[in-house]
Amino acid sequence: MKIKILLDVHIPPGVAGTLRRHFPGLDVQSIHETDWAALPDEVLLELLDAEKRTLVTRDVNSMPRHTNDRIAAGKTFAGVSYADSKRLKQTDVRGFIQRLVEALEKHGHEDWTCRSAWL
């Protein structure tokens, strides 16, 4: 699988392990496994771009603005996949995993540079 993923702070850390078991070759990290949880979004996007790692987040309020700001400044970002709490409740971890698995099966081999999608 081509895509590399970072699961953001509002996604339970156990989701990374579940995805690793489902996709043994998937490079997936929970932000809880790093020291990046307290970083400002702009810094996080810069680090993820350098690593070519797509962010999976529930931050539908500020993250789109930050990705748009990067594009406007002539910069790239490594992709963002959003989980909207209105369509996918935060307590529905099983549904979240199911949607993410489906998205990875369809698009996990693609280049996610400067792409955004919804789960």
C-alpha cells in the first residue's frame, strides 16, 4: 500500500493497531505514538508533508483552512481525510474503522499529495 497515515488526536490510538492487523503492509501511526500531539496544525502539516504522510482527522473546522493556506503559499500537503462527527459519530469507532478500511481499499495505492476526502 502506497499511502502512509497519521491518525489525529481525536481518533482512539487502538485504531492504528486495528488497521495494521487488517493491512499488514500499511504504515500507520497514531499521533499518540509520537510527540506531535501538542504541535500547532501548521507545524504538523509541514512535518507530515516532509514524511509524505496523510492525516486522518476529525478537525473539520480549522484543518481545511490550514491546507488552503499551504496551497495559497505555494506549498503542498500530504493529504487529509476528514471524519465529520455529524455523519460519523465520534463514539462510532467501529463505523469509523469500517469507512477508513473501505477508503484504503479503494484509494490506498494512490498519491494523496494535496488531496482531501471525507470518510
